[in-house]
Amino acid sequence: MDGWWLIMMVVWGVAAIVVATLVVRALWGIDERSQRPIDIARRRYARGEITREEFERIRQDLFRQ
């Protein structure tokens, strides 16, 4: 019986950590919808999703006056 108690405590502990991680990621995770367009472009360029030329075109379009 003592073995099952230990197993259940570990299972509940792991479940609590998973739930806490999901809550923290949901509350403080990066949401691109709330970011400035230039920040999104910088991240996309850093990840290699867009080329330097595309990044420069986006930057110029955003700051054109």
C-alpha cells in the first residue's frame, strides 16, 4: 500500500508541474498579435523566415513618412 501512495504523489506532483507550466506559458508567453510589427519582422529575420532584403523592405514600409 505504501508503494501506491508514493506513485500517486509523484503522479500528482508531475501533473501540478505540467499545469503550472501551461498556465505560465499562456499568461506570459509571446503573443505576436500584441507585438509591434517591427519586432515581429526582427524575430522572423532572426529565425531565417525572411531574407535581409525582405526585412529591409518591411522596415522601410513601416517607417516611411
